[in-house]
Amino acid sequence: MEESLAGNYDVVINGTGLPESILAAACARSGKSVLHVDTNEYYGSDWAALSLNELETWVKAYQKNESGAFTSATLSIHDESGLGQARAYAIDLSPRILYAKSKLIDVLVSSRISRYLDFKSLPTTWVYQSERNEECGLVKVPAGREDVFTSDKWDLLTKRRVMKFLKFATDYASEENRRIWEAKSEQALPVVLAAPPFSLSPALVSSITYAIALAPSPEALCVQDALPLIHRHLTSLGIYGAFPTIVPMYGGGGELSQAFCRAAAVKGATYVLGKRTVSQNATEEGVEVAFDGGETVKCGTYVERVSGLTGYKDSAILRKVIVVKGDCKALVPTGDASIVVFPPGTLGQNAQSVIAQIHGSGTGECPNGQWIWYLSTTGTSDAVNALKQASIALKNEAIRSVAGEAAVTMDFLFELSYTQHSSSPSDSSDKTSRIIPLTPALTTDYDAAVDCARFAYGRIFGTEEGFMETLEEDLAGDEDEF
């Protein structure tokens, strides 16, 4: 798959992260000659899934970094003897949530690239409720109608109100329902949920706002922005099972990136890892790209992922990754993964919610008997403490739920902390330039990567038509379709 540099190309793409890899596959499938390079010796760039050895090297590179995609990386190994072999781990640097009904799934299915991948179900989402609500501790978020009707925590009136809202959100775009919410479109979601005609309890408002719409704070999502997110959650149910989300095995974004790179290589794309670009010179005829070692190539368009650049607005997410040895069945009662959401204020003074993704060995990311906890929150002043308190709360919930059954141990083998940054242009970029910056938004899902790749594809081809459409040769072997 990897080759040396030679010749001219229609497109040179720097970085093998998910947006760049989707774009490489789209261009190669549409007939463009593609050179795809990466400074790193591994695929995935900012989206990579790393072994322990790779992770230690990565931390050293970003430990004192003050700009770029990652900063302030620290790694604390608490029990080296408890860790498995280095390659038994695939630590996802940019963990996201994959909905069954999403732009990424649409692209994977239409292109049949899903054949390169394996997935696990994510059947359970929890919301952590504090003492101020009628429920306390981990409360399961209703996945759909069946969960609502079988719940023993709600009376009949509450169940009717919940079902009324779920039905409304599923069909929010209808003319009748638009009349209800358009007058309140700019209001914060929690305010509207608590008021008539829905009149939901504080606990239900919290579940819908933070665990379904994934709002980081009470004022973060207005109704018109929240309803499409809630609709996505509800319409994802039943596509692949009684759950809205799934987990790409073997490292999430890193494995997804490699699948798209594989598809691009099948269509003739050239891949070179460990190759750093040193300059790009755009002319009317094209772009001359120079690499370390003195090599140069010419291309029609040069594409590069950017972060932390002057003139770009920066957003940040603080992340903590913990490898845990112990019994997590209280957090993951079925399947191999779950999500736990801590709304604002449930961890003391946390102004933003904390999302914890719990992955077991069945996801292919860690050895048997171990778990990976991916915790994240937005970059506010209390974020570091919020992540620490969330990890303590998760540990307490796991231990408390099985207390009395047997002696329980829950050991943190190592903890990784870092800040991830993403840039977005402060103004519209030059649509005529042959050098295209990729600036995917830093979101909780994968769809921003698809949007970013689609936009760049439109710049290269002059239209987004044909982006990752099904090719005739894709139809062979459709009996094995994802």
C-alpha cells in the first residue's frame, strides 16, 4: 500500500485522519490520481488508535506542545505489571459517538467500505442524576417506547408525557409540530421541555438535554438546534437493533480512517507514511509540494488538515483516558460498551457536562478483563477537576452496584490526559485557491468529518455530486452488505 514519491498527481492530501481519508477515497473513486502522505509512521493522524508503545512516544511529542491539534499531554502509569502486551491496546485519540442513522453510516453503506469494518452494539446510555432530582445515581436513558412502558420508575402520567414528547420529536418537521416549536425556536431546550405542553420532570429534562441531545450546558442548545439531534437519536433506534449507537471495533476513528485509505488504495491512490511536507507553492498551473529529503511533486490541488492557525477560531475538548482492571458490569450490563453522561452541576461545580464512553475487550481495544474509559468535556476552567470527579463517580458506581455479592477491586492501570483542539475559519476561505485547508468541527459525533470531506470534494470537482456514490463494482458481493 505504501510507495515512494514519483510523478504528478491531481490531488495531494497531507494527513490520514478521518476527513482526509474520506476525501482520498472519494477522489480516487471519482477518477483522480491521489498522493496521500502522513508525517507519522501510522495511519489516522489526529484520529489514530495507538498501541501503548506508540502512545508513550505520542505523549512525549505533545507533552510540552502549546499549539496544534493536541496540547498538555500527560501519561501516568499506576500499575505496569497489570498491563497486557503493548499491541493488545488500541487507544482512540479522538473518540466519538456513531449513530446508526448518520452521514458516516450513509457513506460507509453507499460505498460498501463497511465491508472493511466490524462494529459492536452500544445498547446502554446512562445519565448521572444528583440528589436535587427525584432519582439519584446512574439512571438508564430510555432507548424507545418499550423502555418507557416497562419502566417501574414512572407513573402513568409521566409515561404519557414522555411518549408525547418522543412522538413529537420523531415527527418534529411536520407542519403541525413546526407550529408548536417555531415560536420557541430560540429558547433553551431545558426551558421548553419543562413547560407545557410537555411538562417533563427535572430528571427527564436532564436525560433528554444531556444524554440524548448531548448539550454541554443548559444554554448551549436552543430548540431548533436540539430537535434534529434528538430526532437522529430516535430514528437510529431499530436500524441495527434496539439501540441508537454502535461502536467501530479496534479503535474507532483510527480504524475508520484505515478503511477509507484501503478503499482509496484499491482505486490507485499512492500512500507514503513518515513523510513531512516542508512547503507548498501555488501557481496558475498547480501546486508544487516539497517534502523533507528534497523530493518534490506537482499537483492540481493540495489539501491539508489545519489546527491552531492564526486567523482561525479555536475550540477545545479536554480528554482523560483510563485503562481499568476490574468488574464494570454495573456500567455495561449488556454488550461491550456504554455511555455515561454527567450533566452540569452533578459533579459539584462542573459548568459543562462530561461524557464517558466505556469500552470493554469485546471492542478489540484492550485485553480481557480490562476496560477503557474515555472521558471528555469542553475546555472550561473547571474541566480538569470535572474529569477527575467523573472518574471517581464511575468507580464508585461500579463498586457500589456489586457490593455485597463479592469482594470487588477496581484498579486504574494508567491515565492519559490531554487537550484536543480544532480550528474553524474566521471568515470564508478563497474558493479559487488550489490549497484547501480541512477544518473539521470538534463534535461528539463523526458527521463533521464527512461534511468537511464533502466540502473539499466540492472545491476540487466544482460540485458535490458524485461524492462517495455507489459504483457498479461496489455491488459485487452485496449479500455481505453491512
